[in-house]
Amino acid sequence: MTDVVVVESPAKAKTINKYLGSGYTVLASFGHVRDLPPKDGSVRPDENFAMSWQTDERGAKQISAITKALKGAKNLYLATDPDREGEAISWHVRSVLEEKKLLKNVDVHRVTFNEITKSAVTAAMAAPRELDRPLIDAYLARRALDYLVGFTLSPVLWRKLPGSRSAGRVQSVALRLICEREAEIEVFRPKEYWTVTGGFTTPGKAAFQARLTHLKGEKLDQFDLNNEQLAFGARDTVLGGQFTVRSVERKRTKRNPPPPFTTSTLQQEASRKLGMSAQTTMRTAQQLYEGVDLRGETTGLITYMRTDGVTMAKEAIGSIRGHIGKAFGDEYVPDYPRSYSTKAKNAQEAHEAIRPTDVFLTPQQVAHALTPEQKKLYELIWKRSVASQMQSAELDQVAVTLADASGQTLLRATGSTIAFDGFLKLYIEGRDDTKAEDEDGKLLPPMKEGDRLTTGAVEAEQHFTQPPPRYSEASLVKKMEEIGIGRPSTYASILGVLRDRNYVRLDARRFVPEDRGRLVTAFLTSFFERYVDTGFTASLEEQLDDISGGRADWHDVMAAFWHDFSAAVAQTKDLKISDVIDALDEDLGPHFFPPRPDGADPRVCTSCGTGRLGLRLGKFGAFIGCSNYPTCQFTRRLVAEEGDTEGLNDGPKVLGQDPETGEDVTIRRGPYGLYIQRGEPNPEDKKAKPKRTTIPKGLDGNTMTLEQALGLLSLPRLVGLHPETGEKIEAGLGRFGPYVKMGAIYGTLDKDDDVLTVGLNRAVDALAKKLASIRNLGPHPKDGEPVMIRKGRFGPYAQHGQLIANLPKGQDMEEVTLDEAVALLAEKGKPLKGGAKKSSTKKAAPKAAKAKKAVASAEGDEAAPKKATKRSPAKTATKTKTTTPRKRKTVSDTSSED
């Protein structure tokens, strides 16, 4: 009979089982065992924010394993991570087991440990506690909050701003910070200023430089010398003067070491020094926390890596001080241990700082067991932790003032020397944004008051003020922490979501907002200003902290938020698309239509010459169009005007006539790029549409020939017959690029393949890769259509036309017979998503019902199945009517933190 211990990851389970021995069975929950179902109504504000929970397949499997292990056990130890998310996972496990009535005669204990070492684990097992109810309530409030914002605000975005994606509570605020910084950069106008620097030589023939600080008895401000004439005049004054040393100021200063790492400071420093993203940093730190193999035993190398605290255990400090004395000498050990307090807003100091579990496991000693990323990060953590307890560095600073004979012209030189290196011997903290060279780091030659100096070269140097820098991952995390939005454990996922949604991109390790992100931010700030306000979001974080501290009831906090938020959403019910366009056009006009060097109006249509360019909203997103539509059909992709990179800014380009129909073949610009069109719309027959097709990547619209255009318009084209089956193989251009097709089998072509010239051998090869995952069992006895077995994301399944059925669990796709597949399809077959036609009842469904079903999941747009469409991107060029949103998924800011 053994007791049961539940941890989060299998790596921890294996290690902890070794520590505890045969009297315990240690199992992993693999993170959360259940979550809110990804559909509307999982959180019900009208029922005091009651929640419905759903156990997925993986969670059910882990609960089943725990259930089996509990048979005959007297104790269940919930040993998930020592943070809010870990507390929530333990609560979920207990709740599921209670619902199944499996905890009768079983005592449930909560244990936590900050490091995975034998001593820490055994000490935690000896001191169990109850589940922390306030911490669980804080989790419930945060989960409900993010769910309601995502599932309520995202549909508004989709209806009022087509082409946008989901909106999250904290990610929207982070996106606003990035967009506002970009707007600051765009409106920034550099200002000219000059500095004058002179070279001097001491009586001892030592050279140094000094900067002009006073002229004609007046102190120079930054912009006092703002043109060449003034700067050269100041330079000549210095050249004509005889300078002596007026004063020499010396003082000794101390520089204290930085505190050990918290989650956010680790992410910042790893970004600066190692070039690691926040996600990579957290993943690597998780590996170091869970442990590596050292001498045949798994050993955790660092303490828990999700923390706001900067304190360390007394035992750890004692070990570090002992190591400093042995490795560097007693003079590097302070008289008293150093203590730190956090400066971050809303910090929760429930845990230790991130430190090595054993300071004597130096980076050199464990390097052989680590990957390159693990080695770099461990060394960074180890050095920072040790340096935090080392003696301060001492610097001798010197400031020398030079004066001419009149005393009206002064120059200043500064420098410093390290008198005692202290912690700098081991560690120097990085900086986010490097400034101009720090003169304090220069070494000055010996001088004394009254020394006559020889003047050498004097230079006047022109400068221009620089715009504020774009946020790096490090500086954005620092900013979010300073203003108190989000939590360190969620920063990595927030930044990842912004990139995944294509709201931002990283350029030279700096965040640049995409136009899609700027549209979303402009929309939210125009119509939901309060909910993307940094002050409001920070105050909400404080309320969530009050819940976790037992100072507030989570239902009351949620009720107050929901009352105002739902009212704000309701106000957008009658919001017209024209109102949205006007607000976005006003907000983003300076970005998309920057002033022209010649002073011409940047909004004048380049095609008709009389229309005004402005933002337009189409079914698939925003674009730039002419006010003279439909007379002028000029459109442009939603990008800031940077010249005609794709040509055709002046309207359609005629390539020639189709020899069969005599119609013009033209290249045109749509809101999403260039496309080809044959003929013109027939005003008498609105159903008759001209043939259109997109231009695939790799083909330049500016150099396209009539022959190439006709080839694209004729797709799909016959490539040939399969050499074995004799079936027809065609090549075509689809939503995801070029493809080849044989019956119902599609093979993807590479981006380098030319769909117009691809040959039979290449087509057969592309289809062979697809056929390897498909078995054709033969014709169906009823209609003769093939019955196939295919590999899917969730296992093999049978398919007959638009009907599919999953194979029973464990059944090999190679062993299924035609009769078995036919019977399975008849019993459990269901229509293929996107394949079956919608019934008339669905078409007649009220718009409200459609909108309610539009929100499908809280796991992200990328997880949603892609729907096939026959509409080419070009067809959206002239359509601005909005429709009910497609079924989508939203993204919340929080996720499982294992």
C-alpha cells in the first residue's frame, strides 16, 4: 500500500519518486486536467459567475491513472508548483476526484517545495498544509476575467473590424504600448545641436579631452549651439584661449550589486546578454528547475523560476558567502549578508529569488550535463546570485574644470578608476538602451590646480536628437512590470500571442507593430478606451492581488467589472461601420498618409486625381480605397505609403487580349496584392463574374507576360496520367499555394515549383507523400465511390465522399477491411467539416444565433480548422459589406504554466 503524490510534469515525477522511495507513487498531471469548455456560456455572470469545467482526453487519462493509484491509499499529496497556477491545478485534481467520490477515507494534503532537491522535497512532505482558498479564488477570478473579455470583446472586433483577430485583456494593453511608441517615433522631428570638444596636454605631456560647458560666462544648455555658425564661433573661442586647471574634484563612490533574479529580471537580462526570447528563457529555466542527470542522479539546479521575490533562504546566503570567501578572498565578503526588496509594482514576494540550489555546483562543474542554452542561462543565474552577496565595488571619480584667462569659457573632463572591483569581478548588469559613451569611464592623467595646459585640436561636432527606441522584449517586460500589468509568469505567453496573431513582428530584436495591430489598437482605444488603459489594467491587477491575499471577494470584483464592461460592449450594438472607418481614418491617417516632401496632399488618389484616399473595410479586412468608388476602383494594401513597390498605383495594366475570347487580360491591385483579371463585369448580368486569379509568390507582377497570365487563368491544368493507375493528374493554385490533384488526393508543391510548368514526375512524387498516409479500400457497394482510410490529427479515420468516421482506438489503419469501414461509416459517420452543404434551416437562423456560435474556443485562431473558399483575394477589392463573423477561437492571456 503506497501513498500518492501528484506533481505537474513527468520529469519531476521521476525525480521525486527516487527521493521518496517505494512507499509513494508519484504521478504527473501534465499541467491542468480540465479547463473551461471553448464555447460561449462556460462562465455565467447571471449565475454569480458559475463556471463549467471540461476534462479533455489527456486530463481524463491522467485522472484515470491517479484513480487507479489511489486504490487502498491513505494519503494524497498534491505537490504541484508553488504558485497560483499550481494551486489551481491541485484544486482541479481534488475537485474531479471528489466529484467521482474517490476520496472517501483518503486524506488530501498540499505540499510545496521551491527546489527539487532531496532535502527540500522531504522537508515539504513533513510539513503539509491545506489548499490555499484565496489563491484559488484569485485563479478563478483571473480565468473568468480573461475568458469573458476574450469571448465578449473578440466578436465585437470581428463584426466591426473585419479581418481582425481576437482581443485579450492584457495582450491588448501590451499591444497599445508598442503602437503608441511607434506613433511617438513617427511624429518625432529631430533637433540639431552641436558639442565642442578640445584636446589638451598636461605639463607632464599627457593628453586628454574636455567638453565645453560655459561660454561667455553662461552655462550651455543642449540646444544653445544649434547651428554650424554658433558652433564654429564657440570652437574658435576655445582655440584662441589659454587654459589652466581651475579645480580638481575627487571623491570615492560605491556601486552596489544588483539583487538576484526574479522572473521578469531574468527574462530581461537573458534577452540583453544571451539574445533569448522570454519563451525560450522560461522553457530553459523550467528544464534547469526540473533537473539534469549528474553522476547518475537527476538534480534540480535552480529554484522555482516564477517569482516576484528577491530574497534568498538564510542557508543559501550562508553557502554563497562561504563560496565567495574561498573563491575570491575574504575582502569580497561583506560584513553582513545583503537583503533586498523589490521595486516592482504589485509584486508578490511569496517565493525566493531564482538562485542555484547548490552554489558549489559551479557552471564549469555541470557544463558537461547541459545543452548550450542551459549552460548559458545557468551561468547567468549562478553569477548573478553569487554577485548579489559580494562586496560593493569602489570607484575613484575625478572631475577637472578648465578655464581661460578671463574665466568666461569653461570646459570639463570627467573620469574614474576602479579602486576595488568587488562584485564587478564576477558580474556586470546589462542595459536596455545604450546611451552615448559614458565619459565617467575614462581615465584622466594626474593634474593639479593651476597647471597650465597646451591646447591641441578642437572639434565642433553636429548631433541630432534621436527618437525613443522601440521596445525590445527586455524593455517591454520591464515597462509592463513597472506599471503593474500582467504577471511575470504570463509575460512570455503575452508576447508570444502578439506575434502569433501577426499584430507585431520582431525587427533587429525590437517590436514593430503590424498594420493589423495598429488597427486593433485604434479600434479599442476609440471605443473601449478604459479597458486598454494601463492605469485601469494595473488597478484591476491590484484587486486580483487583494483576492489572493484574502482581502477581497472574487465574486464582488467580477460583478463590478462585468457591470461596466458589458454596458460598454452593449453600446457598440448600433455602432455603424462608417463610424468605425471615420475613427480609424482619423487615428491612423498620419501613419498611412505621411506628409510628402513636395508638400502635395498625400490623400489625393493617384489614379483618378480627384478622389480622396482613405481607409475602407472589406469582408476580409481593411484596405485603402478612393472616395470616387465605383467610378474609380483604385485600391491599395493597408501599408504606409513607401513608394510603388509593386507598380500599378495608376490603375489596371493591360497585358493583351485573350486569343479565344478577345477580352482584355489585365493586372490589377487589390487590397491584398496584385491579381489577374480577364474581361470586365457585365452590368446587365450581375451574376456573371470576370475570371480572376491571384499571382503566386515568386512571380513579379511588374514583369508578367500575357502567356503567363493566360496560364494562371487556365488553372487547373492537366499534367498527365498517373503511370500506374492511369488517373488524371492536375496542377492548380489554392489558398495555401500550388498543388497537384489526383481524384480526391491533393499533394502540396514546394514554393520553388512553378505550377505552370511542373512535370509528371514531380507531380507523382508530391502525390506519393500524400498517398503514404491514405489507403484506398475500394468502391463503396452503394455508389461505387472510393472508401479510404486516412491519417488525421487525432488518429486514423474512414472516409466516403463527405462522410467520415474515426477508427476505434488502437485499431491499425493497415488492418481495416472494406466491410468494416462501410459498417463503421454507416454507424458513426458524420459530415466532413466544410464539406457538407448547410441546411436551409441554418441559412434561416437568426443573426443573433449565428453570432453566438461564432466564438468557438479560447485557444487561438490558429487552432481553428481552415475553411476552403472559392473567392480570390481580388474579389474583396470592391466589397465593403460586413457579414456575420466566421466561427473563430479567442485567446486569453493566461495558460498552463507547466
